[in-house]
Amino acid sequence: MWVINSLLVVAVAYGTLVLIGRNILNKRSKID
């Protein structure tokens, strides 16, 4: 079961990084 839990943690962390990355790109595009 720890394998499934670790995969969920990785998925959540990756999703969070993607959302932050999109926000940064959006801010940069708006500034430019």
C-alpha cells in the first residue's frame, strides 16, 4: 500500500508544480 501512497504524493506534488509553472508563465506573458 505504501507504493500507492507514494505515487499519490508524487502526483500531487507534480500537479502543484505544473499549476505554479502555469501561473508564472501567465504572469510573464502579461508583463510582456
